Amino acid sequence: MSDDLLLALETKLDKLILLCNRLQQENAELKTRESEWQRERVRLIEKNELARSRVEAMITHLRNLDAE
């Protein structure tokens, strides 16, 4: 192989290594964000269930008052 071909190949490999490193970092960041979104989703579901049970309790209480 000529020096020019080796240099071109080395340059392409360097670019691929940089791209791979960048993609690994981006993937790690995306996994972290996904985990945060999952925790937020669970928190919101729990909050929604609490609100639902409170509303149901209020409705039951109002019906009981109306029945008296």
C-alpha cells in the first residue's frame, strides 16, 4: 500500500473512532434520560391514582350526605 492510501485509511479510522465515541456518549445520555422519564411516569401514575381515589371518596361522601 502506498503512504497516501495508508494515510487516508488512518484518517477514516480516526473519524470512525470519534463517531463511535460520540455515539456511545449519546447513547448513555439517552439511557439516563429514559430512566428519568420512566421514574417521572411512575410518579405521575401514582399521583393520578391518589387523585382518583380522593375524588371517588368525595363522590361517595356526597352521595351519603344526599341519602340522609
